[in-house]
Amino acid sequence: MLAVDISLISARIRVNIDAARARGTCGISDSLH
């Protein structure tokens, strides 16, 4: 159970980081232009 929870949480964190990175780059390019 714990190992599965940890893998799910890490996968969720990775998705959140990717989404934040995409949003951040979009925000930076939007503010520059």
C-alpha cells in the first residue's frame, strides 16, 4: 500500500511540476511580448 501511494504521489508531483513549468514559460513569454 505505502509503495503504491508513494509512486502515485510522485507521479502526481511530476505532473504538477510539468504543468507549473508550462504555465511559467507561457507567463514569461506573455509578459515579455
